[in-house]
Amino acid sequence: MKVIVYSFLIALMSVPLLQADEAAQRIVVLDMTKAMRASRKMAEAEDHLTTLTGDFAAEQQKMKARLAGLRAEFDELRSASANKAFNEDARAKKAAEAAQKRLEGAMYERKVRERSIRRARELEDQRKRLLKHVLGGVNTIVAEYAKEKGYDLVVDSSESLTVGTGGVIYKSGRFDITDDIVALVEKKNKEAKLVEPKK
């Protein structure tokens, strides 16, 4: 990511210098994080991820409860295998059952770990897909706006590298178009609600 930012800065410095007023009119900054948060799609994506995370947590609780049950069964069988009230054959049978329950518990514990890792990856992949979808919609709005205003370059000034490039070292607020883009995203949200079919 740093290579991209440095390449961008080198390319920017190698362009013939424009007059200060001309350059100021053609290069603007945008806080992409703020613009994305204004999107209705972002709110829907966050709600969806919250639901998926809640489902995952509930699934985890069930699996942990079952694992605790297997451990309790093992402890009970192990105690019975050492109980002198049982004859030697009964204790040996309980010891064999305890060994089987221990193996079952270990296999289930492994399954819980693997499932947790897989679900965490699935959630992260889903988060990335949703962000990419939201980013695509906002990028379209930004591109249309930039063309309309005659801007040559729109630079992401957000501090989050997960959303945009975060490639701005300094910016004056003079050429920040974030509020304009947020207004356009909100306008698009309202238009979408008007067209949206009733459920």
C-alpha cells in the first residue's frame, strides 16, 4: 500500500507544475470513510454483519455447551472407573467408556476450533465483499461529481487504510468535497427509498 502512495506522490511531482490556482481547482480531497458511512448500503451492510456475528456467537455457545457436557460425562465416567464400590470388571468398563468419551470430546473440541476459524474467515470475507459493494457505489457518485466539476484528481483523505488509500499527508479544508459527496449519497439513499418496493 505504501508503494502505491509513494508511486502516486512521485508521479504527482513529475507532472509539469501547473499554476497554483489551476492545480487547486483540479485536485480535491475526500474522506471516503465519511462518505461511505453516509450510504444506506453501508448501514444495511453493518446490520447484516451484526446479524451474522450474532448467529455465529449463538452457534459458538451451543457448541461450547455440548463440549462442556462431553467433559462432564467424561469426568463422571472417570470417577466411576475409580470407584471401589464397583467390581473390577465394572470399573474397567467405565474406564473404557471414559477413554471413548475423552476421545469424542477431543474430536469435538477440534471441530469447534476448526469451525470457529472457518466462520471467522467467512465473516471477514463477507465484510470485505460488502465494503467493496458499498465502495463501488460511492466511487460511482464521486466519479460523476468529479467529472461534473472538472476535477482531475480526487484523493482519499480518510485515515483508515481498510477503506481508502489514506494517502494524504497534508490538506487544507479548502478543497475538501466530502460534504458534497455525503449530500449526494444521502440524496441517492432517499431516491432509492422512493423506488424501493414495499415488503
